[in-house]
Amino acid sequence: MASQTSPEVPVNYEATLKSYEDLQRKYELSIIRLSEPITVEYSTDGTADRQRPSDVSADQDEIPTPTSLAADLTHYKELFSKLRFSYLEQVTKEKFLRAIVGEPPLIVEHHENVELEEQLLAVKQALKAQKLEMADMVTELERRGRELSDRHESIKLQATQLRSLPTAIENLQGSITTLRAAQANQDHQSLSLSLPATVSLVSSREAELAHLDHQIAMLSATIPRKARELDRRNAEVKPLEVKRLMSRAAADQARRRREGGMEGRGDGLEERGRWWRGVEGALKGMLEIEA
């Protein structure tokens, strides 16, 4: 059975944009909100205490930024490192003094130290594994954070485009209406074709243009040869033209002489010509020369 394509559901751009703006107001993403748990201390009643004196960005008017948060994190790491060293030092002194002044004094055997070293080694290995796991978690969180940031920027760009989409749709609809009105006033059948027929017509016209371009290229290649042949024919025609002009002038002169002879003003050329032809005939008869 042929699969039936489901009709396209029209998209309500205004509803989509309103839903996005509602979600943005409800779940606002801001570096300030993300930094509140580590930049503000809360008392037991939920009110914010004064800012920590150890905060390197102690200025209350300063807006937290990724740079300031990174500086705070580095500062806290240094403080915790010093605190750990002081804690170990104080605890070691306290245990040592209690072992000395206690009744009876605490005496630790060698095998007990060995057991404690083994326990310490196991604890260190577990701590190292937890640190590695934590480092992987931090790396994954950074990757997810960058990915979410890119997606958030993409969604913001799409929301901007969505806000301008209704106006663009209205402009396109106005253009379509104008073109349809202009098309209705014209008699050209090619302007009312469907898209496949238009594509086919454009393809045929492009093929005709390509054929004409090919013919133009071929004719352009023959232009130099035709120009040389034309120059040669012009050189041949010039003597004939001069001869034609001379013959025409001689004919005009002969006609004027004939007209002058008929009016009694001729120079006797025709009479002399007839006399010479008669003399020529008589001589040929006397000399028995066949004409």
C-alpha cells in the first residue's frame, strides 16, 4: 500500500515565541544567579550575611564574572591548603602531648605503625580514585556547560529570528499578492505555469541560449577569414569599377556626338566610319579575302 503523507500542521510562531519568553522568565540563566551559592553566605533564618572578608572580590558593587569566580576558586584552594596543613600540625601535636602526659602513657608498637601505614595507603588510594573521579566529573560538567551555553546562544538567535518572522511573512504575503495581481493583468501564458513547467521552460531556454552562444562563437571565429576575403574582393572590384566608369563616360560622349550629328552639328565620325567600312569591304573583295 502506498504510504500517505500526513498534512503539514501550521506552526503558530506567536505561541512558540510566547512559550520561550515564559520559560526564559521562569528559568533565567545568569552568571549572577549561578554564583550566588559561592559568593553569598546565608544565615540559619535564610537571610544573607555580610560578605566574607576572605573573598578576593570583596567589592559588593562588583558583578561576578567568570574571571572573578576563577580568582575566588584559586584563593579558596590556597586557604584550604593552609588550613589542612595547620589542622594536621595541631592534631599531631595534640596526640603527641596526650601520649606523653597520659596515664598510663600511650606506647605504639612497630606492627601498629605498619598497620596504620597500610590503612593510610588504602585511604590515599581511595582518595586518589575519588580525585580522579571528581576531575572527570568536572571535565564532563565543563563540556556540558559549554554545550548548553552554545545551545542557549543558538536558541537566543532563533528567538530573535522568530520575533522578526511575522513581519517577514507579512512582507512576503504582500509581495505574493502584488505578483498575482500583476500576473492576472498579463496575457503571457509562461507567467502562469506551475513550478515543474517553469523549471522545464527555463531549462529549454537555457539550452537554446547555449546553442546560440555556440553559433556566435563559431561565427566570431570566421570573421577574420571573411574580412580578408572581403578585402580581396574589394581589390578585384576597384579596377572593374574604374573600367565601368570609363565605359559609361565613353558611351555618354558617343551619345552626345550622335545627337549632335542628327542636328547637323556632328563632326562626321559616323560618315567616316561608314566610308572606312566600305573601303574595307572593297579591299577584301579585291584581295579575295573571306570575311
